[in-house]
Amino acid sequence: MNTTIEILNLKCHGCANTVKKGLLNIEGIDKVDVDVENSKVIVPTEDDKIIKEVKEKLSKMGYPELGDANTMIHKAKSFVSCASGRMTLETE
């Protein structure tokens, strides 16, 4: 079963690239789908511990869950994540 998390600050495929790379570093996550149009991240787990870790990682990267605080720090981090994700996309 999958878990879908609606997030803030997801703007483009550069952001999606950063989100995927960041979440694939979490033990127990071997696949990540990102729906840029609807600002959703889908991970193939229902394990509460892993989901909590995913949400914390998303927030640290600047993509907090919808309903959580979206501070200027989150927005700034997502801007940097977006830019680095785009640069990585262009070189792949």
C-alpha cells in the first residue's frame, strides 16, 4: 500500500527531482513518485515510523506537509532545492 503526502512549495520538476533523491536515502524507501501538478509525494509504505521520517526529511528540504508551518526558512530551502534539482536534471 502507498502513502500520499500533500506538501507545500513544490513548484517544478527540479523540486520533484530533489524530493526523490532526498527520500530515496531513507531506509525502507525504494521508490518515490512526485505529482508536481497536485503537490503530492507518494511512497510505497504505511509504516508509521518511515512515514514520520519521510515527513521530517521533506520539511528539512523545504517541503513541509500541507497544514504544517510554512516558514520563510522552508520557502528559502525549497527555492535552493528547486535550483539544485533543476541543475541535476539538466546534467542527467
